[in-house]
Amino acid sequence: MASSVFSTHGTTRFPEGRNIFGDSNKSNLFHYKKNHSPATLTHSSLLSKNRIQCRAIEVQTNHTFLKGDKFQLEDVIEAQQFDRDTLSAIFKVAREMETIEKNSHGSQLLNGYLMATLFYEPSTRTRLSFESAMKRLGGEVLTTENAREFSSAAKGETLEDSIRTVEGYSDIIVMRHFESGAARRAAMTANIPVINAGDGPGQHPTQALLDMYTIEREIGKLDGIKVGLVGDLANGRTVRSLAYLLAKYDNVKVYFVSPQVVKMKEDIKEYLTMKGVKWEESVDLKEVASECDVVYQTRIQKERFGERSDLYEEARGKYIIDGEVLGVMQEHAIVMHPLPRLDEIRVEVDGDPRAAYFRQAKNGLYIRMALLKLLLIGW
Amino acid sequence: MASSVFSTHGTTRFPEGRNIFGDSNKSNLFHYKKNHSPATLTHSSLLSKNRIQCRAIEVQTNHTFLKGDKFQLEDVIEAQQFDRDTLSAIFKVAREMETIEKNSHGSQLLNGYLMATLFYEPSTRTRLSFESAMKRLGGEVLTTENAREFSSAAKGETLEDSIRTVEGYSDIIVMRHFESGAARRAAMTANIPVINAGDGPGQHPTQALLDMYTIEREIGKLDGIKVGLVGDLANGRTVRSLAYLLAKYDNVKVYFVSPQVVKMKEDIKEYLTMKGVKWEESVDLKEVASECDVVYQTRIQKERFGERSDLYEEARGKYIIDGEVLGVMQEHAIVMHPLPRLDEIRVEVDGDPRAAYFRQAKNGLYIRMALLKLLLIGW
Amino acid sequence: MASSVFSTHGTTRFPEGRNIFGDSNKSNLFHYKKNHSPATLTHSSLLSKNRIQCRAIEVQTNHTFLKGDKFQLEDVIEAQQFDRDTLSAIFKVAREMETIEKNSHGSQLLNGYLMATLFYEPSTRTRLSFESAMKRLGGEVLTTENAREFSSAAKGETLEDSIRTVEGYSDIIVMRHFESGAARRAAMTANIPVINAGDGPGQHPTQALLDMYTIEREIGKLDGIKVGLVGDLANGRTVRSLAYLLAKYDNVKVYFVSPQVVKMKEDIKEYLTMKGVKWEESVDLKEVASECDVVYQTRIQKERFGERSDLYEEARGKYIIDGEVLGVMQEHAIVMHPLPRLDEIRVEVDGDPRAAYFRQAKNGLYIRMALLKLLLIGW
């Protein structure tokens, strides 16, 4: 099953027969793909008889986060890949990255490594964040925001063929795609690590990680926190991923505050209940704000409303973070937002120390630096 | 007042309270923003109560151009920021940059620094020039020609929010924008240096600097020169900026040679008169060419004429630099052009040593190298 | 004659008079343009009286492939520039590049060199391959996929002017253009090396080189081989260039297998006959496949059929490489394809060791690394 392929217990794939990509000797890049003892194999599946012979093998390993150990993951595809211990260890690396970025020029940690940003739809913000992360560590970047050209209707190349070409030019692929599941397909094909930088309505795992990192960094803990999720809870992949990750911690309480038309869907509520996370829906933003450690605001996306711009306008104006809401928040609490924002957080809030959203954006840099380091050279 | 913020007397802004961007410790990057003695403060203004607490402070300093001294400017926004002494000192640095570029590979002067080119409208020529400048000095670049996406109607993010995000990923921002005044807004927001690479009909200060540098480099002086400005004088921001800078020098004489419909506007004429610069309008290009040290030709821009293509064709053919015009020019004189050109300078002129326009384009590289060096590490 | 300018016997151009680009002292970059003894001059032509004074001079040299010797070519414009000895020597360098790429990070061979990719039409695959090649050797890249903007109707700049600007910012230009002959025009203008990355229906010489390199690498020889060219032989510049290069080797036999509407044109057939290369046309793909060392499949391009989509569908389905065709191929034989492919090679073939097309794509990296090295620093 595909889900086991991306488990946090470690995964590897052994290409068999003649190496069709000509790079099996690149041991310095891929040593972490090779150090599995055959004795630890628990599962294998032959992906295809006639195509590339590739086994997806799940390996049971204990968590090891010692310097020099290989990273538990080959690819970063979805938020659910990460367990508490791994998250905690990643966050420690992200903290080290803060120090590197602030106190020195030109870390050469990833010197000689080449990252390809393969963006099938433009996302300048995310792309710049990844490229900055790579360059801050001394790595180099191949950029394309034109990746659709690879698979244009006129030419009709499959994603798999494109990945096989690009992996010949780079050491790691950061991919943004318009189709849910595309990142997983890329990872199944590639012999180098793939990071999902958003695949349509699917996942955007580095956003979820930077959100969790921001909460821990600002509040000082992840157990026992109260989080208010505000705005478009139906369509925002951000808040859905966040809910999945919050469920890994103890004594978390989640509040949903959203216009009726974009309420949190049942699947997430059921998941939280199953995991023992307390949650409630509320229509009173101020009351929630006064209770919470984190108020996580999101943008109401106009495009979801089609021609009903009246409904959009109504939904959009309903829950705004302004000076008044800020006034009832606790001293240690923070306001978060995945950005970009329109006016769902008023500009007047920006100057308050509790406005954490630009620090949150910056944390994206540290999380991405950490993941690039871990995927390319390990702990 | 905004204008004092960008004066050549030195300016700084101190973010107060909790550092909302998390990078105040980046002392190696920003030390030049900090070395002001409080005793020299002459003016302060609180930009906003509720937003980022930021004081715009003008500091009276004497000119210091000694190695290691900080640069007088935080940002490069408009040509008027520069006085004679500063221009002269910058040109000296530009000459050093010529030597670096010609005689050695891989200067590492800006190793570890990251420049973001944030282009809200494409300008391949200007972008490549800045990126080459950064890379010739060992720095790295984050590129976007897609910056409009940041502020698309659909998403509606403000320029200020975009800048706050990008400054988290880079050490200096080079911005091209379609709106006059955008560069200044960016500079007011950013805690890292901003260079204006053209903001709509507003300013394009690095072009003005490279023009002045070219004149000094080719003619050997800036005082006492005679300059003929030819072509579209009404709409060209280039010739307007040049006029402002020429007015800083002694005994300059300016000739305006343009079709009636695109004559130099009154404001510049009045400014020159006020500054004691002699100027005259002429319809005789050859006579002017025979008098001048510099003949500065510009392109007649079709888009300014709307549906009156007859007027365009008439204007366009009126003043052409060809072999005949060249024939009357003095031996030491030069022809300049900001490029791209159509046929307002005939190809037959290119081979003449007095055709300086490609050397002028190359000087843009040296000026930009100099400014990047000065803004990032000082004199 | 233009064709002699790009001969493999070595070519140089001496700019005369005052150096209009200001970079004649860049001896470390361009020393290979200068070491010709005047005694070896055999031909010269003055390109233009009034423009840049430039002599295109053909120099008769013996082949020298010793380390440190200059490369025979100033520019890479078309496949016909290369003779057997030069090809063989380039392939040796490409093999060294494989070792560099696989066994070490960060070769610094081209450290301090700057390559501009000037793409007048997008070709992400080719661009990434060149950029990866440059970065794997420690060089830096200026990218544009927007190069049409340089010469947009609105602005109307000539290709020559654009080249004169870009050569001021970089050490080598890789150009893709939509017009046949554009690469040659660029090379005639530039004082730095130009590589043709495809100019419309014209040439794509680095593709031809990587094809030949792949055959030698996989089959072990180029003399005495049997090659089946399959698919669109009328429009594919790839197979036409390949035919030219194959004709340089002894005892080569070529088979043409194509739908009637896209048959190989007479000029190539006549050329092969003239060069003593045996060729035949066949309608039996399986029989050809069983004979050949190389089956070179190509994509039928829909856009060539206009509104006759019925003819397209017929042509497209006619000659497919599938498991059955593979079944009759010899053990040592290979399947090649310039990519992208649609379904003219079935996915079921990918896993077979004889499917060489992704290795072929990767070889493009090594060939481009070799050419960049040779053009910039010589043998």
C-alpha cells in the first residue's frame, strides 16, 4: 500500500537489474538509501511487471536522530508522515538553522548539491522560500515555473517521464502541482528525494510543519494548547493538515470559528474525536480568542463561491481579527495566518508582538532548510 | 517627511519593541544600520501607532568614503538622493569593479549574500544586469519575474506584506514595479536595503547613475560639458533623471532636440534655470551634434501616441543619428542611448569609436556592482 | 562564406580599432581567441564596412587535443562543425564529466564563469540540462525564458543588439530561438562563445552530439553499426542531424521506417549515398529491429498535420515500440528517443535494460558539461 511507503518507519526502494539512470554509484548522495539490512524487510510490493522494476519496502527501524544517522524519510509528501519524535527532532534542526542563517554568511553544508524546483503552477512565495533555504546552505538551484510545458497537451509527456529526466539533472526535487496525488507519483518514480510543495487540493506538508514549529517556538509547547481555527475551514488545506498534526499531541483543544458556508468538514471532526482531541464549534470569535493560545486565521477564498459573490462578501466580513479581538487575547497568545492575507487581519494588528504571521513565514525558511539538510545528508 | 528619509545625509530606522521579523541579530548584514550615535539625531517621526513601530531618523553626518565606513544610503530610490561627492565616490568604486570583472574570476566580496529580484513587470535587460552584478561579486540571487502573482487581484496582498515576506528570504531587494512610488513604499517597509530598478513613470536611478558614469568615463569630466538630449523628451524618464543629475555640475549646457509632440516639459526647464544651467531648444540636430560632448539619443515610444500612428511615424523619423550626423561630431564626443533602440541610431554608426551605447550598457554592470557592494558592506 | 566560419579547422575573429565592448583585456576568458599565428591565415572576409569591423578568419590547424590546448571551435552552431577526431575527443571529455558528476560534489572547474541562457522560446528540458551542466562544474547562470521581450514588436530590438548587451553580462551564451539561422547570427555578433540550443527548424547540435555519444557509450563503437530511424523522419531535426553525423563513420547502415506522409526527405538520402553510407527504407519495424544495433524512435508531431487529424492518428499508431518489438531485438541493441515521448514507446519497455532513452537524456548533461568546459577553458 502506498501509505506504508511513506511511513515514518523508514522506507527504501531498490532498483533492480541494470541501472537505467546511470547514477547508482552516486553513493555520497544516496548512501541513506542503501544502509538497510535485508533482515529488516517486512513488506515488499512489485510495482509493475513491465516498467521499472522497483520494490517499495517498509523497514522497521527505531528512531535514531544522532548526527550522521540517515533521515527516516526519503520524501516529504504529506503531514501524516511525521510522528511526535520526528517532528521534535526536526524542530531542533530548524533551530540550528536559525543560528546558521543569522550568525554567518555562506554555510557550505549543502555545497555541491543541486535542487530542482519543478512548479507546475506558480507559487512565487513558496518557491522563493525553498530556493532561499537551499542557497543559505550553500546549495544550488535549477528553477522552473514553466513545468507545465513538460506535459503540455501538445507534447503530452507523463509526469513520470518528466521526473525521470529532471532527476538526472539534480539531487532533490521540490514539486508544486495542480493535481492531488502528483507528489506521491513523483516520489514513486524518482530515485532522488521529492518534497511536495503543494499538490492541488491535496497536501502542503512543509506549511503544516512550519505552523507547528511556529506554535512550539512562540508558545513553548505543543501539549495542552488551545487553538482557534478561524475562517475558511472547509477548503483550506492548511487548517486540515494542522488538525491532523495537532491530534498527535496531548490535551489539545481545538475551536472552529467559521461562516456557516465554509464550516470544518465532518471527516476532521471525527478524526479528532477518534484521537481524543476535544473540539467545539463557536460563533463568538472574541470568546474563543480570549481562551486560546493560538488564533489561526485564514483567508476566505473568493473562487470557492463561484457566482454567489453575495455569500462571499457575507462570509468574508464575518470574522475579522482587529484591535478589539487582540484586546481580549492573552499576553502570551499569538495570531497566525498562512498568508497572503486580505483584510481578515487588520493592518492595525501588525505592530503588536502577538502578531506572529511574518515570523511564521520566516519559520518556513528554517523548516525548509532543515528538511533539505535531512533529506540530503541526514541527521 | 519621506524625502528626508532618503536624503544623502544618512538615514536610519530603528524597529522598536519585540522584533517581529526575527532577524535583528543579523549584525553582519545590518551593522551599517546601527552605528549612529544618538547625539546626531535631528528628526524623528513615528510612522504608525498600531503597525510596525518604526522611526524614520535623519542623521547629519559628514561625508565619509573611507574603506569600511558605512554607505550614506540605506536604499536607492531616486536619482536626487545623490550629491556630487557621493556620485564621485561611487564612480571610483565602479572603476574598481571594472578591474574585478576583467582581471579575475569569482570575486567573493558578496559571498553569502542573497539578492531578491522582485520584478512586477518583466525587464530582462535590467534584471540580467543586476543578477550579473551580484554573481560577479560572489553573491547569490533569488529571481522572480512573476511578482505580480504576489499581489494578484484574486489574492489581493499588499506590496507591504509581500516585502515583509521576501525580506525574510534575502539580504537586499531589487524591485521593478509598474506604479510610481512603489519603490519608496517598499523601502519604508523593508528592514533590508531596497534598490529601485524602475517604478512605472517614476524613477530608474541606476540608469541615471550609469549614464553619468559613462559621461565621466568617456569624456573625462562632468563640469563644463555640453549635452544634447534628443528624441522623446516628454516621456523618457531617462532624460529627465539625467537633467536632474547634470544640474549638480558647473557650467553644463543642455540642448533639447525633439519633435514638437514630445518636447521636454516645463518643470525640467524651470529646474535647470533655477539651478543656473544654460539650456536651449533646437530643431537642428547637426548643429547641436557639432557643438556637444554628448549626444544622448532616445527612442520615440509608439505606445505614447495611441491611435495617431501618423504622428508617431512623423516624430520617429525626424531626428536620426546616422553617418552624416556622426560626420559633424567632434573627435572626442560620444553618442549615447539607453537601449533598446529601433532605427533612431543607424546600424552604420555602431562601428565608430564614438558610438558609446554598448559600453554604456556594460557600465550598468559596474554601477550595479558598486551599489550592491556599498549597500551590503559599505565603502 | 559563412560555412567556413564554423569549420572544425578553427576560426577566429579579430575586432579591430577601439574596443567597443570594453572587455578585450579579459584575457583569462578569451585567450583561446587570440593564439593564432598570422602565418596560418588562409581566408578573411570583411563583414561590413560601417558596422563592427570584424574579420572572419579560417585558420588551418592540426588537431590538438592536449590538455591546455584551446578548443577548435569558438561556437557550437551546427552538427556539421564536428569531424570524427573532434567528436571522439569530446566524448572522452564527456566520460570525464561522468566521473566528476558521480564521484564528487562541487567541481570548481568553471568557478567564476557566468553562462546566460537566452531562450526566445521555452524549452525547460534543454534549459535545465545546460544549467545543471554549468552548475555541476561550479559555474553560475543567468536565466531568461522571456528573451522574446528583448525583441518584442513593441520594442523592436534586433537580435544583434540583444546579444551585444547580454555578452556584457556573461562569459558564454546558450541560445534557443524560433528562427533558423538565429544562432549563427548571434555567433557572428558575439565576442564570447555561443551555443545553439535549437534554432527553429534549423539545428540542435548538442542533441546530435548526445545521440552519438549515447551510441558509442552503449554499443561501444560507431563504425560498422546498423541504425533504424523510426517515426517522423520528415520533420524531426534530430534524425536529420544524426544522419549527417553517422555519415562520418565507416560501414554504417541506416534503415528508415516511417509512415508514408513523414518519410525521410531526398536530400538526406542523397547525402548518405554520396558519402557511401548504405541505407534502405522499410515498412517492417520488427525486421529492422531484429537487425539493428540502435532503434531510434521519434515522436509524430501533431502540429505538422494541421487539420488532417485523421492522417495524424494513422501515422501515429503505425510504428510503436512495444514488448513484441523488444522481443526480436538483439541482446546488445538499444532503443533511443530524444524525448518527450507520447506512446510511440510503450511504458512496458522502460524496465528493459535496452531502453536507453533516459540514459540518453542524462548523457545530454555530460555532453553539455564537456562543451562548456571546452569552449571556456579548452582541452
